[in-house]
Amino acid sequence: MKKYDAVLVGAGHNALATACVLARRGWKVLVLERRGVVGGAAATEEVFPGCRVNVAAQDAGLFRRDFVDEFGFGASAPGWVHPPAVATSLLGGGDGLTLWRDPAATQGEIARHSRADANRFPEWADYLDAMARILRVGLDHPAPALHDFTRRERLRLLRPLAQAARLGRRRVVELLRVLPLPARDLLDDWFAGDALKGMLATTALPGASHGPGAMGGAFRMLYHATGGQAHGFRSTSFLEGGIGALSEALAAAARARGAEIRTGTEVERILVEDGAATGVLLAGREEIPAHCVVSGADPRRTFFDLVGAPQLGPEFNRKVASIQMRGTTAILHLLLDDLPPLDDAEQRLAGHTLVAPSLDYLERASDAAKYGRCSPRPHLDIVIPTLHDPTLAPPGRHIASIQIRYAPYHLRPAPVRGPHAGPSPPGGDIAPGATPRAGDIFDEFLARTWDTLDEFLPGTRDRILDHRLITPLDLESEFGLTCGDEYHGQMGLDQLAFMRPVAGWARHRTPVERLFLCGAGTHPGGGVTCMPGRLAAREILRARRHPARS
Amino acid sequence: MLLETPFHPRTAPLCRSRRWRNWSGYASALTYEPGHEYEYYAVRSGAGLFDISPLRKYEIAGTDAAALVDRVVTRSAFDCPVGMVLYTPWCDEAGKMIDDGTVQRLGADTFRVTSADPCLRWLQDCALGMDAAVRDVTRELAALALQGPTSREILERVVTGADVAALPFFGLTGGSIGVAPVTVTRTGYTGDLGYEIWVRPENAVGVWDALAEVGRGYGLAPAGLDALDVARIEAGLLLKDVDYVSTWTALIESRKSSPYEAGLGWAVQPRPGRDFVGSRALAREAAAPSEWGFAGLEVEWPHIEKRFAAVGLPPLVAGRASREAVPIYAGGKQVGYVTSSTFSPILKKYIALATVRREFARPGHRVKFELTVEFVRHTVPARVVRTPFFDPVRKRR
């Protein structure tokens, strides 16, 4: 039987990046994807008839253009779209605040609210870029293996440290000061206007279940600016053909180098013999032997569902069980017969359109999630991809994809799963009918979302032809994201760098020899970055060169 | 305040010495009489009755129960037939000992594990992904150890519904004492013929009374931890956190012990394809042995006498077991340390359990044992011998 150098589990963008790099080194690579399309959560699919929709991820701003050559995109490179508006914050009553790519326009816009803030904004934009540049050095390099700090590891730290130092020692110190700050504290240092602060704080929210008052928010703000060109907000850009075009390009580049990609093929188990991975077992009972197995699935799914906890040590298992996985984002796709009624809609709504009128609004929305409830007044992040590529929908139609926070995966009291679950469980001290159903909870959540939309973007609802809600429960069942956590584990300060996925197992390696992780659950983390996949490929190549140095 | 075991209504009035010790949170008698000698001799010539209820007990049930036990302990649980008991250590992933205890196989898919200290979370962590439920039954199960040459005859007269006489060494059987259902295992911590009786707490006092009543004609005496300590050293049995330090409580890495270092290498039972916690580390250690080993020592008694006689004293060696670490020397250098020692009343020898450099662990080696006489340190010669020091034929027969 044909034996592969590497079998990759899942064809998310990170696994595809790993496949690209390995295939370019002449490795025989096989990528196995359960779904019918590649990309994982970074896929563009037909959700409404004749419309291609970015099912989960929207923004490609964190993907670094210098990777285009490294992955060998060639002619399949997607077309990038940089709409004039970076973000628009809806303030109710038709009022809005837009940040533009043109700094002067942005300054003028902010000046309508606060002249002082407008004056500070260019400095803030520079500051954000400078801090993000230093943080990026950390993301570009493997996490330091502090748990096993050998001489070789110390030497490997020299290069990133020197690179960071070249960017300015005082700035490095400043970065260390701000990283743990809550977004609220960082923004209070800079600005007075509530609308501006609320808007900027939204970049601290993805990857965490907490609001702007939580520690580590500043880190997430900077993390989301590491794609460059943040314009004081976050690195943002879109693709012709939707986010799936990037995944397709990665897949095409991998295939061009000889990698095989099989969709509609579910891996049931990762096979382990004597503590080393030997291949995978498909759902159809077919065994595929391989020199090494690389999992793009999240760590908990990889270790507990694919490898199986009994194959691993109890100390390690406890760490894996303790990884914080907390999906709190629901996604609502709308099919519209026209753009929402707003002056200059085509311009203003082309970036991120936000319902985040103040820091307190976001904090209150996140409060509900702390207690396992959905936000009664949620925060919305709306993207209209048909403004970037009109061919995604039939003429005259628009698609709006909304990330809604907060809709926690861990609801309390724990509801009956599924929209049409059977009758409430009998007996016990729960009164009949008292156990809520997840479907009812999310119906209620959707109603609150409509209210919010009516309040901040009135008239939009009259233009909706169809809608589809994707809850964190759906993200888990459809995309295999444990607990609906699209970052494969929270991006808190305790789950970063050498502590990602768990302390002691940075560097994409696992207690199972020749089993590697390449997904967002590893350093540097989530988002459409391809960075974990790229670093994983390097570690895998290194492990093969120096098998004894594991 | 210390907890009372289910036998407390009986043990409390009997404990005339009023000497109690904290054993896992329970009040446990050190001696019942002012001294422990009578209780010790009851174990060696009649029967000693110990309240061992403070032991931690866990019940493991489910289709993967055997697989779970096999994963946790170093001995092969699949090789333990129903109705038998295993003594075994268990280790962390680095192959260092966590605890040691017995594993009773009650049924094909039911086990009972005893340990010195709480272990529930560890067992449950190991059970992740397996169909095996782990339950702490420490408070649902009282236990007595009946140890000594007459223990079999006593039990034969007391237990109904089980053939105690036919119970093999490390065997297990169900039966009744009076109206109380009990589990009887032929196990113990004295190295003598002996049994352990496991009973629900509400029946505990009745079982004690039945044994005490019948035992009167067989030299039975309630016995405390002081007597047990002497007996277990004679039997060469380890005490956790005395003869070895659990990997969970060791303050420094070098204080942790593998089963090989603790003289339990025989209990590490790898087989192809068997993956128990610590197995890989232990396989590495088996290939490249540690520099430490376990040894039993006999200290030359005439030399002890001589050292005391030199200052005009009779040998003032504690009559009880000592848990004080004492250095051992060879060629002028320290090569190890004694972890437990006692004067053995039945062997009339001073014996000790020790951790020594491997090259000195083989029986026959001669080392020096540090002896302090009236604040002055001396060394006296000692010889490495096989353990158990005391191993009567009746233990197994």
C-alpha cells in the first residue's frame, strides 16, 4: 500500500498551509476533510440558492501577503479587496461613525464627536501598528519551550529577541506593559469619546468570551492588528470570491506540488502503536498508514475523540480537559434585496459595520454570557461581502453576514439540545417543561437580534428575503469546533505561546510520537492567519531532520 | 477534630493507653495497653485485631474496569482472576511511585482498590474515555485486620457461607459474620497468617463483637499501630512517605522513587502492547537501572551493646519501630540511609529497611550503620540481607 509521509486531518486553512509547505519540500502529503469543501471555517458555500456565503470567517486581514510566495500560490492567488471604509459604528437614529482608509477622512469623522480624539487618532494608529509589529515577531517564531529550556532553546530565542530589540527597546517595554491590559483601560488612556472607544474595543472581543473590561483585551486588539495596515482599528481585507478563495488557493498550491486532498472523507481515529502515530482510520474502516499524522482539528477533539484519552497519560489528559473552549459567537446570514437604508451605504457598509455604541454596551452584552445566557442586546459585527464581490449573489441581491455576541455554547440551565428536541426529561426536581430547549433559546436570541437591528439599522428587516442562524452548537456539529470555539481555545493570556495548547507541549508536538498539531489551538492562535500551520510545518520538518531531539 | 471509625464504640473504651494517632483524619490507637509488646506477641503467637478502616477504598465498575486498573497499576490486572487480590504500587507518567495498595477483583468488571492516601481524582483522570466508574467507598466500608497464627481458626468459627480454611494466600471470598455480609481477603500488613474483613459500617460493631467473643479462647488482642509497625518491618513491607516518598509529596525530584528503587521491581509487569501509566519511563529504567536500590539490613547487635557498654550503659535502643532516617556508610562515604528500623522481638535482631546505592543492595554486602550513643555518633557494622526478615511458612500455607 502507498505510504504517505504525512496525513493531515481536516482541510482547514492551517492544515492546507502545512500541506503546502510540506509538499513543496517533496513530501508525499494527503489531506483528509470530512466536509465536502476545503477551508474548514474559512469556506465560502451556497447557503441561499445562487448565493455564495462566507459561512463563518469573513476577514482575511490577518493573512500576511508575504506568505503568498512561501506557499507558492502562483496564478491561483486570490484577488484582495480593500474597501474604502474600515469600519462603521452604528450609533442609532441613523447616526454613525466611520473609520476610513484615508486618515484625513477618519479624522474629520471623529472630529464631529470629539476634536481631542480626532487629534490623537493618527498617533494611536501609529502606536497600534508599532506595537503589533513587535508582537508579530513573537507570532512569526515558534513559542519558546520554557518547560524544557535547554541551551539550544535559549539560542533559538536570540533571533526573535534581536528582531524585537531592533524595533525599539522602549517599544518592547511598552508592549509588555499593555499586553495584559483590558481593552477598556487601554482605550480610556487614549480617548474620551464613548462611540470611538466602543468601536475600537470590538477588536478585543473575538477569541474571548469576556467583554472589554477583561484582562488580556489589549493583547487581542494588537493580535488582530498583526496583519498590518490596521488604520487604528484592525487589519482587515476581503477577497474576491469570498474567504473560501484563500482556502481554495492554498489547496490549489498544495495540489500543484503533488499533495492529495480528499474531501467527504472522515477520519474516525488516529492510529497509535507503542506511543507513536502510524496512520489514520477512516469512517469507512479504510486504514491509511503514514510516517506522521498532523491534526488540524482542535486539541481536545484531536486527543479525546481521534486519539482517545486512554492512549494518553492522565496528567496530560487533565490539561487537555482544562483548555478553555468557550464559543460565544453566533453567525447570522441574511439574504437582502437591497442594501440597508443608510446614507452612502455602499461606501460606509463596505467594511465592518458594528453595533457597539459604547464600552458599557459591550460590557452589558458580555455580562449575560458570564451567566450562561444570551445577550438581550447583542453586539453585532456585520460584513456585506457582496460589496467586495457582487458576483457572490445574483444581481440586485446582497448578503450580510453578522457575527453576533454573546450566544454562549455553555447555556445555563443546560438546555435540551437541538431545535426540535423531544419532550423535557421526566422526573427529577425539574418541573415538566422547565428545561429550556436550545432551539427556543436561540429563537429568542434571534428575536433580540432583530430588535437590535431595528434600533441601529432601521429598515433593514424589510429587505430580508431569507436568513440562516448558525449557533455555537452548529459550529461544533458542522465544523467540528469543540464547544463552538472558533479559535480552538480562548485567546487568553494563560493560553498563549508556550502554554498553547497546554503548558509543556508547545512546538506542535504531542505525547504521541509523530503526531503533530497544526490548527489554531497551537501557537500563535486563531483567526485566518495560516501562521500555526506554517510554524507546524517547520517543526515537522525539523523533527524529521533531528528525530532524536524531540 | 479527628473522625471516629465505625469501630470507635469498641476501640475507645479498650484504649487504656489513651494514645491515638491521626491516620488519614481518623483517630487510630497506637497501643491499647500502655506498651505495645503484648499486642505484638498476640500477632506472632495468637491473633491481633487491627482497625484498618481509615484506609482509602475505591470501587471501580464498568466494562473497562479491568482495563482501567491495568492502566493504573504496575502489575498486570488482567492476570488477576476473580476472587484474588493483588498487592501493587502505581506510578505517575515519569514512573515514580504515587502510592501502593491492594486491588481486589470482586467480579469480572468490579474491583476494589485500597490506598494509603486519597487517589480519587487520579483514578478518574486515568478513566477518562473509558467505561469505568470510580467511586470513593472509604466511608461505606469498615475494615478489620485479623493477623496471627490463630486467625484462621477464629474465622472458621465465626464466618458462615465461606470456606475460610480453603482461602489461598491473597484470595478473596464473600461470607457472613452473624447477620452481616462481609468480604474476607487473606491479606495483611504483618507478614503472618492473616485476613482482612470488609464490612458495611452499620454492621461493624457486631463483627468486632463476634471476633472478640470467639477470639478469647485463641489469644486474640486488639492491636494498635505501634505493634503493626514492628510487624511490618519484620515482614519487609514498605510504608508510604516513610520508606518511599510519594511523587505527589516529594519536595525535590531526588526523593521520588521508582518501584525498582523501592525493591518492588517484581511488581512491574510489562508485556508487549501493555501501556500502563509510567510504563515507558519504567522500561527505560529497566534498561538503564537507577543508581539506587532497596536493602534489608541486620545490624550487628554485639557491636551496639559494646558501644553502650563503653559508657557504662545497657543498650538503650527504642523498643518501638523508628522512622528516623539514619545514614549508612561504606568505605567512609555515605552510601544510603535507613528509612525504618526496629528491634525485632521474635528474631532478637536489630533490623532496618534502607535505600542504598545499587552496588550495595545485594545481600551479603557489609555497610556501617550510624549509632548515636548519648549524643556521640559512632558506626556499627551491618549486613545486607534478604527481606522479609521474618517469613513463617504459615503465611502462605
